[in-house]
Amino acid sequence: MLPKDLVAELMHFRAERDWAQFHTPRNLAISLSLEASEVLELFQWEDRQGDALAKILPRLREEVADVATYLTYLCADLGIDLDEAVREKMVQNRKKYPVELSKGSAKKYTELQGEA
Ligand SMILES: [Mg+2]
């Protein structure tokens, strides 16, 4: 999802620090989850909207960048084409969530079956 030059910059950043040795799939998956939790932490105890959301936006920006960074490393190391994976997922999701059953509904696909 990131442009190739930015992915290359991330890989260079990691290589010049010799950090790939620490980036096992397990460690990257853990780090990805931890950074996603840091996003969630910003909303802990408060459903931030409006000014309260604007106040945390700089921190949110940093945390989503951390999530994107670890996701990029994980995909690059495992040979996952993220764009292609997302496109494939969209095909699956269109089948799981047909418009006629899911429009305006927050129900999980398993609860949509048999409706309409
Ligand atoms: Mg972070």
C-alpha cells in the first residue's frame, strides 16, 4: 500500500541498523498488534470526537505510521503483495456482504444469511 520508494526507505532504515535480525514474523506480528493497541489506547475511556479527537490527532498519526511500518515489514519479509491481498479480500467481502443484505447494517456476515 505504501509507494515503492517509501518501502525502500523503510528497508534501508532497517538494514543500516541491522535490525532485520530482530524482525522475525512472530516479532513483527507482535509489534504490529502492540502498535494497533497504541491506537486503541488513545480512545481508552473516551469516545473522542470533535475537538477531543483533533487534540489526539498528532499522536494518532504517529501510531498509524507505526502500524503501517510494521505491516510493511511483515508483508515485505513474507512476500505478501498487500495491494493484491486487499483486492482479494474485497472480492471475498463483496460475497460475504452483498449490498442487498448489508446496506446500513453493522451485522456480521454470519448474521446476514437468510435475511432479505
Ligand atoms: Mg507507537
